[in-house]
Amino acid sequence: MTDGNEIVPAPSPGGSEESATGARAKWQKMMTDLEQERDELRVRLHLARKEAHDELDKLDERIAELRTRAHAARGEADEAMDDIGDAARDLWSEIREGFQRVRKSFSD
């Protein structure tokens, strides 16, 4: 009995009914083995896709963490640059005042 999609080889001419039955059984076993292997590969593929998806999700989290850290570092760097700028302005003022004292000493 076939379901319409099943391919069953015809018995060879001059062969007995027994050899045709054996050939059908071998054919059915081959088809069953192929379908089972296909199904196993589909399951493995599904699991691999799930693992890859999970890995991408983890990487997305790491990228977000990196973005947050970079933003925070940029803020800290801006703050540090402000501090450096303030210190440089203070130093510049001190140097100018020093120059003025030197100039003043010439005029005395």
C-alpha cells in the first residue's frame, strides 16, 4: 500500500514475488533512514539557529554595555578636559602675573 508519494520500485522482470517484497522492504528502510536523518538535521539546525540567536542576543547586550561605558567615559573625559582647561587657565594667569612682576622690577 502506498500513500501516493511513496516510490516503490517495480519488481524485476522474471523475479519472484518474494524478491519484489524484499526490494520494497529495502526501499522502505532506505526512505525511512533518509527521512529520519533529515528530521534529525532539521532539529540540529533549529537548535543551532537558537544557539546563534542566543549568542547574538548576548553580543547585543555587550554592545549596549560598550556604548554605555563609552558615553560615560566621554562624559568623564569632558569633565577631565574641563579640569585641565581650568588648571591651564590658572597656570596661564600665574605666568602672566609673573611676567608682570618681572616687568615691574625693570621699572623700579
